[in-house]
Amino acid sequence: MRLFSLLFLLICHLLLISCDSHRDRIEVEQTFGVTESTITLGSSAALTGHAGFLGTEYLRGAQLYFNEINTAGGVHGREILVTAYDDSYNPVKTIANTQRLISEDKVFALFNYVGTPTSVAVKPTIKAANIPIFGFFTGAESLRYPVESNFFHLRDSYYAEAEGAVHYFVDLKDLNKVGVLYQDDAFGLAVLKGIQLALRERGLEPVVTDTYERGSLDLGDSLEWIFSKPVDVVLMVGTYEPLAKFIKEAHDMGQDPYFSTVSFVGSSAFSYELTEVQKISSNKYEKIMVTQVVPWPFSQSNPSALEYVALSSKYFPDDAPNYVAFEGFLNAKVVVEALRRTGSKLTRKKFLSTLSTIKSYDIGIEKKVSFSATSHQGLKGIYYSQLKESKWFETFTPVEVVE
Amino acid sequence: MKIKFKLTAIIFFLILLTSIINYKVLSGTVEELLTKRLETAETLLGQGIASAINRLVIEGKRDVVTAKIFKELNLRNEKINYIVVTDREKQILGHTFLTEIPQEIFTLRALFSETEDYYIDYLPDSDLGVFDISVPIREGIIQVGTLHIGINKKFILNTASPLKDATDKILILGVLCVVVGGLLAYGLSSAITQSLVKLTELAHEISRGNYDEKLTIESKDEVGDLATSFSLMVKNIKRARKELEIHNENLELLVSERTKSLEESNKELLISQNELEELNEDLAEQRKNLKIVFSAMDYPLYVVNEDYTIAMMNDTAQELATLNKGKSCTCYEVHHNASTPCGSEDNQCPLKIVFEKKKPVVIEKIRLNSSGEKRVIEVRAYPIFDHDGNVVQMVEAFIDITEQKKAVEENLRLERELNKAHKLESIGTLAAGVAHEINTPIQFIGDNTSFAKDSLEDVFEMIQGYKLLIEKLHKDTGVEVDHEVKQIDDDADYDYLKEELPKSLQQTLDGIEHVSKIVKAMKDFSHIGSNEEMQLEDLNNAIETTLTISKNEWKYQADIKKDLSPELPAVPCYIGEIKQVLLNLIINAAHAIAAKNETNKTEELGTISVSSSIDGDRVKVGITDTGTGIAEENQNKLFDHFFTTKEVSQGTGQGLAVAYQIVVEKHGGEIWFETEVGVGTTFYFTLKVS
């Protein structure tokens, strides 16, 4: 008996010792991607393919701000470099690119990722590496909640965009028959859920829904199915090419509902596709809408918009200013501010804790950027934009219809 | 029961128990395995199919749905019994039954909340024998239909068959173990108990006195050891018995010897007892004496041990003890009626100090006696030493020194009063002397200045006369002197002199008047103290008179309100002096109202209320104004000589000091005030009726 209790004590003791040694292990944080004169950020985005416009512009918007900062001497004497790989909006490539950025290139942080299926697929990899990532060209809810310590967003979510669109059509315009056409993947599903939630709040459901395959341009079946029911509004989730084609064919069928889609469509590519490729008649323009998460880049009242347009013509004179690049530009602004506040002794850990303490930071648009422990999304609220004679999606302030 | 049966039963039971537990655990694992399988693999299968057909369900494509589910069924023929798809209205969209749909299907779970992903049901009915897995078909967050997939129980059981076999084997092995183990246990315990039986027989023999029986156990285990020890024990008992017999014989001799010596000791003892009794008597005598001495003290006296228990106390203390607690035995219980020893900062325990310092101590304590009065108690404590100089006990006396204390304090107070009186007296004498010395010169300075002022007017009139004459002369004779006259005027600055000289003299006179006022006040003050007899006087009358006399002082400042008691008795006093007090107080009241008007820049009429009343054996007079009130920092200086808040020309700083002198020191009355800044002040004084 005594022998047993002795043995038991011994085992307990050994366990305790092993726990202690675990606790005593000192965490050494290595600083990757930072040298005396440079900070390297990594990005994986669609630079080619049917979403290629988005990735290219998203990164260019950021690049022109970094160029300006680097010319002025960088942040605490360090130039900001961006290593970017093309994933063509293909989740498998996104994972491979990200692994390469983390373990081979050893970048300081990740930056400006594009797309829902891509970002959602790579989330576990980034979470496990605990590397900071700032800025996603997606509003997917699953990237926002639950809050991960190393994930930071600037733009508001798809749920907010869906809620905004539903509010506009149902509450303000009193249009209750809502159809939904969505891309058959995580992106489509993410926005669909937002739309369903927003409608449910108002005691409604979509009257009709349909999906189409990502990248497909054959939307004949969907057209038929969607318009087999009377619809006032078609909320669309997808990329610019198929959506523009869908609108054109709907018009050709004699259907004239409102069409609305979310910011991911890439408004300038979408407007080009609608006006120049599909040649939609201009008297139908006003019934095509895009919800935006950043303001109109040509706005004269926002200092950041003015700055962006000026820098864009300086560094990329061939590119027309657009919402996507402007969002990329704003992302870069917040990253630079966070780097500046972190100070010259830069580590990933310090950078993350600095980011989460940013409160009411003015980035030169009317809204202020704030982060907290429970919300890693910097901006709140959306904007409405409408296709105009100028062939631009210009923002407008919706007014309630009084009968 | 015999040990061998007990042992066998225990071992048998243990083996049986182990086998049953093994069997139970294993068959439980089989169940768990089945449930897990259903919850994971089969549910996933259902969810996979559900998400593959959700568009078909939404679009109501019955034929495609049916084709798809048949394809699934055929792929997994052994496992899947049936697949049923219903739409959101619970209408069947497709199924795989070849004949009629069994009724149970319609009772299955069809609606799911957003957080539920599946539901498993068991349909035990003979034909089916399936687990039904229901899975919601969803688009986004909206459920558009339900998929039921029936999994054959037989198939599921098959997947767990190796484990099931193992369970059966364990059961058989268990039974085998029970049988073999039982037999072995029986054999073993028989072998052990056999030797024990032999030992028992031997023990019986010994108890009958037979020590010659031999033991024949030769095993080398613990039973063998026991047998050897037993033999040794038998040998020792034999030897011991022999020694005992020899010893018995010796014992009788020894007893008779001891008896003799005991008798001798008894005798010696008797003698010493007598001596002891004598000593005891002495001791009792001493104790009695001590008690008498002790009880002669009229204050509580204790002898206290280090642990606070009382070793001794006198009669006074005894009374106190019975008063407090009855039969208590510690000093703090008896004397303070407390449950713990004293020891706070202001309630020190003399016992501790005495034991610590080894010196007598005296401590003062404040106690409430039985009637609740505060008493000052002097505690005197003295150490009692043993031969080695250590403190062993303490004598403690409680002496009530309240009266002595009071007497000492009274003496101190009287001394202070006397000092104050002396001071006042010397100031008075000084003031009288100074007043007298100043008074005479002031008198003639005043008279001479008056004279100069009056004369000056005559001189100016005279000069005016001359001027008229000169003018007349000029008119009559035409002699030109006008110019020279003007020159003389200008040189002397005549017009200025005529204007200013009388004024300056008047100012001088005012100054002199003020000085003589102060001097007179000082004289009055020094005269207070005359020793004429007091007369019985009517105070109401005095108040009326004083108000009339002082009308000029208050009529522009205030209305008077009177509240005079008609029953006021006559009061013995020096009425002239009391009138002086009244006058001073009324003038002060008027001034206070004026001062308030000045600070507020208003010209309102205030109110001075004068009251008289009977207050016990005294008459009380109150004079209330609605003036400025008295600032707090001035309140305690109010009755000091030369203290004034008024402008230099207005007050002498003597009024209230004189009032105090008259009321308090001369008449043995009281004077005080109540005031509130900005609201007003009331002065009261009282005089004794007899």
C-alpha cells in the first residue's frame, strides 16, 4: 500500500515538473520580413483571369500609396515592399502562394487578399502561422467572426451590403418581390445568407433563387427560372462578365426589374462590360445598382479621394481611378499608419497589438477607422451607387418614397 | 464458516465481477461505436446528398431527384435501405421504395432549427430494422426540404462485428476463469487451513496441560514459521511454569518481613502528622490576619495571577464581583465585565506592564459606575516576586479619584479667572490714569480752538468792514486805491483763507470731540466698579427711556419692534449702567443695519426688535437687528477692549467690552449673541431677579 502511494506521488511530481518546464520555455519572437531598410508584405490575389481586374487594381491602389511613402523616406526609414503572386481566383493556388510567402519568402505580414472562396480556403493556414493579415477584398462573415487575433479588415461585410440593398429596395422603394442569382460557391452563399437574414427581419423570403457556376457565361436556364416568377428586384452575386450578360439578356427578354450587386463585382469593370460590351440602353441605367464599401473616388469632398486620384495619375496614368483601387489605397494607408505607430522596433506581435488599439483614426474619408478586441473591422457602413450617363457607378444618397 | 470456503467465495466472486465488467464495457463500446458511425459517416453521407440536390428540390425537379437518389441507393445497396426526399411543405419529392411507402416515414422529423444539422431515429419495425437519418436540405439559411436516409442496422452491426466477436469471447473466457479460478482457490485454501487445523489441535492439548505433544508441520511458508514459533512457545511455557512454582515458596517469607517494617513506618507517620496540624493552625491564623488587613481597605483590591485569574480579593471587590457576574474568576470579568483582557491604547492592562517592567505602575482609567456616571479610577498595581526575583503575582487596587480630579480642575479654573480679573483691573487703572492726564489738555485745546474759530469770524467781519470803507472812500474822493487793496488780498490769499480756515478749525474740533469721547468712555469703564448698593429697577422702563434717548441714532436706519413682558419683575441693578449697556447694543444694531445698506447700496429701513422676558430666576433682554451679522473670525474678539469693525471716527471699540464688564462682572449676569452673516444678530443679556 505504502509503495503504491509513494509511486503515485512520484508520478504526480514528474507531471508537475514537466508542466513547469513548459511554462518556463521562453517565447522568442523572430522578426521576419523586416530589415534595416525594408519591410516586406505578401499578397496572393487574382492578377489574371475573369477576376484579374480586381486583384490588379486592388494591389495598384495600395502600391501607389506605398510608392509615395517610400519616396518620402519610408516608415521609420524602411521602404515598404510588396511580394504578390497570382492565384487567378483559384483557392488551391491561394493556399500554395500563401505557404510560399510565409515559409520561403518569410514576409512580415500578408496584405490585400482578393475573393471569398480563396480567402476562406486559406484562413486555417494563416491562422496557424499567426502572421498578421490586413485587408480582404471580400465581406465574408466567416473571416470576421469569430474574431481571430491576426485577421484585420477595413471594409464592412457582405451582410452589411445585403442589409443595405434590402433596406433600399424593401424599406425605401417598397419592392417586396426579391429574386437572388448567386455564384455557386462560398462567395455566393455568403451574400445569399446576408440577403435571407435581411429579408427575414422584414418577414420576407426571396421569391426565387438560382445559382450559376463560377466562371460560366451560360445563364439561359437561370434567366428562365428567375423570371418564371414575378420579381421587382434581382439581387445578383458574382463577377462582372456573367452579371452584365444576365442583365442584357433579361432586358432582351422584356424584363425590366431593378438589378443590384455587391462591391466585389468591380464597379468600373462592370460598368465597362454593361455599357461597352453588352451595350445596355442608357434609359435602363438607373435601375442598375452596386452597393459600395468605400466612397466615390472622384468625390471632391474627401481628402483621401483627391489624394488617391492625384497619385493614381502620377504612378499609373493609364489606369482610370476606381472603387477597387481606392479601397486598396485606403488599406495601405491604415497599414502605414499602424507601422508608424508601432515604432522602429517592429515585430508581428507589436504590430497586431498596435492595430487593435487604433481608435477613430481619420483616413480622409468621412468615416473614421476603429478597431477593438471584439471587432477587427475598421469601417462600418456602406454606400449606394447607380450607373449614370457618365458610364460610372456614382454614389447617391437614397431618399424614402413618400406616397 | 470455514476459512477455506470464505477464501474460495471471495476469489470466485472477484473473478466473476471482473468478467462481467469486461463484458459490459466492451458491449458499451460496441454501442458507442455504432452511434458514432451513424453520427459521422452516415450523417455526412446524408448531408452530401442533401447539398447535391438542393437546387433540384428548389426547382421541384422530381424526376432528377428520383434518379439521383436511386443512383446513391444502388451505389450503396447493402447499407442504404431507402432514401426519401420531401420539400418544405413535407410533400414527397422522391423516394426509393419499390412498393408502398411505409407509414412510419411520415412520422419522422421534418423541420429543423438553424442550429440543428441532423436527427437520428431508430425504426425497429420488423421489415425495416433501420436507423433513419434525417438531414435538412438548405439554401443559405432557409430550409427547402428534408432528406431521410435509412441505414440498415444489420450493415452497421457488421462493421462492428470483430468487436462483437471479441465481446463474446470475453464472456466465454470469463466463465472459464470463474470455474478454474474457483477450483484453484479451493485447493489452495484447503492446503493452508490443513496446517492451521493441526495447530489448533495442539493448542487444545496444551490447554489441557499436556505439553509433550509434538508438531509435525514441515512446510517452509508462513504457516511453517508459525508452527516453529508455536513449538518454541510451548517450550517457554514449560520453563516458566517451573520458575513460578519456586517463586511462590519464596514469596510467603518476603511478605512476613515486609509487614513488620510497615508497622514501624506507621508509627513515625503518626508523629509527623501532629506537627503538621500545628503548622496548619499557624497558617490559618496568618491567612485570617491577611484577610482582615485586606478587607480594611474600602476600595477593591485584588491579587491577580499571570493568567488574569484572581488569587485573592477583599470584601469590596467581592461585592463588585457578585454585582457583575457572580462567580467569575478573571480580573477583566470581575472588574470590567468584559470577556477579553484589556489591552487597547487607551485601556492599558496593568498586569501586562507589571509583569513586563517588574515595577509598580499607576494608570488612570475612565469607567462608568452602576448609575452611568463617569468616574476616574486610578489603578495601582504592584508586583509580587518569588525568591528568584521573578514576578509571580500582582496586587491591584482600584481607587476612585473622580472627586480629587474635579477639585484640581476647579482650582485651575479659579486661577485662570483670577488672572483675567487682574489683567482687566490693571487695564482699568491704566485707562483711568491716561484718561485723567489727557482730559485736562484736551479740555483747553478744545476751548481754545472754539475760541479761535469764533474770533476768526469777527476778524473776517472786521476786514470786510475795512474793505467797504475803502470802497466808499474811493467813491467819495476818487483816490485810486482799489489796485493796492487787490494786491494785498492776493498776497495774503485772502479769499482762500476766508474759505478754508473755519473749515480746518471745525475739523480740529471734531477730532478733539472724538478723542474726548474715547477718553470719557475709558473713564466710564474705569469707574465701573463703584460699590454702591444696587436698587430694584424696572427694566422695561429702562428700555423705553433708552430708546427715546437714542432715537437720533436709529430713526433713519430702522423701525423698532417691542415685545416687552408686562409681568417682568423688578431687578436689582445699577440702572445707569444697564441703560449704558442697552444704549450700546441699540447703537450697534443701528450701525449694523446701516453697514448692510452701505454694502448692498440700498436704503431700506431695517428692524430692531427689543424683547424682555422671564427666564427661570433671571430676566432676559434681547436686541435683534437685521444687519450684516458678525463674521466668524470676529466672533471671539467681540467683547475685547478696543476691538471694532467700524470706521475710526465711528467706534471706540469699548461698547461691548463695557457691556460685558457691566453685565457679567458687575451684575453676575450673562451676555451672548446669536448671529448669521447677512441675516442679522441678536444680543441677549440676563440679570438675576434676586
